Amino acid sequence: MSLPEIVTNWKGVTDAFDARNRLVHGRDRYTRNMALPHLEHLLQGVMDLSTYCLKNGHDIFKRLPVRRKVAVPQH
């Protein structure tokens, strides 16, 4: 399954990232009221993704186990 199928408002999420890119690269300015809808779309997208992952047995907010490289003895 792809992200646009999991996230209910995929267009809102992509628009929010476009707005973020314009903001950080100095091409636009946003007031709090202008930015709030973008934030809400992103938070809803995270909730959609989290719900999907939990249904499939993965908690995205749980810390992943640390994998350490095993030292290979050199001859």
C-alpha cells in the first residue's frame, strides 16, 4: 500500500510540504492563521500513518532496537 492510500488527505500533506519549502527558502511568509491548516494536515497524516502501522503490528513511536556491528577478527 502506498502513502497516498494510507493518508486520507494526501493533497493537504503535499501542499503543507510545499508551503514549508517556500517558507524555509525565503520565498513566502506565513501568519499563524495561514500556517495552522498546513499543520493540521500534517498531524492528521501522522495519525493516519500511525493507525495503519499499529494495525499491522508496528508502533512508529516505539524506539527501534540498536543494532551493533559485530567486530570481525582480522587474520
